[in-house]
Amino acid sequence: MSTHKHLLTIVLLLIIVPTLEAAPTLTFDYGADDKPIPGVKVTQTESDGTVTIYASNAAGQVTLTTTTNTYTLAASLAETGTDPISVQDALYILQHIVELRTLETDQIKAAD
């Protein structure tokens, strides 16, 4: 009988105690070098209405808290300075795409 009590206790603990999972980590980066993007604002909205706002660190990472609720994520990044692409640059790229302008190799690389 004692063995059955212990077995029942173990089974109940396995059912009641939730599994421990690592908190999900998101990484924001860009380019061939995977350069990290710090300061990305991530808004997590859970199914129960709880809203949590995170920001990516210097490594471009955000670690979300664990939750049993389903949730949606929205990410945004505020402008970080002047726009390095001029209207003329954008026009040249569009013209190249529709074959109205030929760009040199270094111009194509710069536009990538």
C-alpha cells in the first residue's frame, strides 16, 4: 500500500507541477554580418489583456517572460537619426529595378 501512495504522489506531482521551459529570446539583427539592433520596442499582448513592453539590449536581444497565455507580439523601432537614403537614391534604385537605369557594381552593393 505504501508503494502505491508514493507512486500516486509522484504521478500527481507530475500532473500538477507545470513543466519548466526557458523563456523565449528574440534576436534583432540585420545585414550579412548579423549586426545587432538595440532599442527595438517589443509589445507583448496576452490573451488575458496583460500588456508587457520590452526593448532589445545592445546585443539586439529581448528575453520574454514565460506565460501560459497565448500572446501576440508587435515590434517597432524609432528613427535613430537622419535618413541615409535620399529620394534621388531611391529613385535610381527603382529605375534600376525596372531596367530604366544601369547601376555600377559598387552602386548595387551600396543599395543592398
